[in-house]
Amino acid sequence: MNPTFTISETFSKAWKVVKANIWVLVGLIIGYSIISFTLTILSGRSLTFNIVSAVFSLIIGGLFGLGYLRNLFQALDGEEPQFSAYGQESRKLLKYIASSIVYSIIVTIGIILLIIPGIYLGIRLQFYSAFIVDEDCGAIESLKRSWEITKGQELPLFLLSLVMILISIIGMLLLGVGIFVAVPVIYTMYLIVYRVLNSPVNIQNEVIEEQ
């Protein structure tokens, strides 16, 4: 199947969305980074404290990830990102953590099997978090849906991943602070591609080709 998105258009749209909401989206990333850095500094005092810190980090990371994706969806729809999104998405935390664990296990096994299978599996299953936030899918269902919409798009998605890595590197090179802009741009690109691949037209075309 031919690519259903172009990297240049995806980046261009993502940049416009982020630029229009830059203070909110960048500010949230900075705030989360400060919290994560603080937890890292406090770790190492005792085994018990490390365990509690790790669990707390997992919960905070999950809540932030879910809420931030919702904020990006809001920005894509021309709405102002709302802080209430973090509370609204909190009920999805357990299935988000469960799907993340399953995803990590699958990709890790694939990497052990000569690396390439891990990259392939990572590309095919990467949109599980978007499905959880956007359609309230369950842990396993979100992975299955990601597998379905990425069929035939492996190469374009791989090239997109390389571009995202390049954007991250450029962000780090800009005195390190550029990463706070690079992150929302990358995640916005991720959601734009998710919506393209998950569009009714694209799904219908896949069904027709299979027939």
C-alpha cells in the first residue's frame, strides 16, 4: 500500500499547531522534566525509598503522558489545551501502564531476536497510547488496533521515526533547551499520522485491497 502521509506535510502541520500553543505545550514539558529530575535526585537513599520513588514516577509519567496526548489532540482540533485533561484521562492509567508493559516486553523480545524484529514490532504497535486516549481502547485492543492501521506503512513510519530522532538531536544541540520544543513537535507529528492512518477512508481502502 502506498504511503498515506508525507513527512514534510506532517512536520509542517505539527509545527504550526505547536507554535500556536507553544507556551502551554512547552511549559508542561518543562514542568514534568523538573518533577522527574527532582525524583531522580532524591533516589538512592534507601531501597524502600527507591521502590516508592519508582512507583510514583511510573504513575506521574503515565498521568502526564495521557493528559499531554489529550492536550495535543485538543490543539490539533483548534482548541486550547486544558489542564482538566489530566484528571479526565486518569481513569485510563491502569490500561495505559498495562499496554506499555506488554509493548515493552514484545519489543524487547524482538530486539533480542537480531534487533530488526524489535524495530518492526515497535513501529507496528506504536499507536497503542493514541488509541487509549482517543478511543478509550483497552490494553490489548489498543495494540491490536495499532497493528491493523500500520499494515503496509512500515517503511514510511520507519523513515518518520528517523526524522523524529533527527529533530530530537537538533533540539539537544540547541543548548539543550531546544528539546522542550522538539518533544511537542514530535508527539504532534505522531498524532497527525495516527489520525491519517486511522481515518475511515484509509481503513476502507485497506479492506478493498485485501479483497
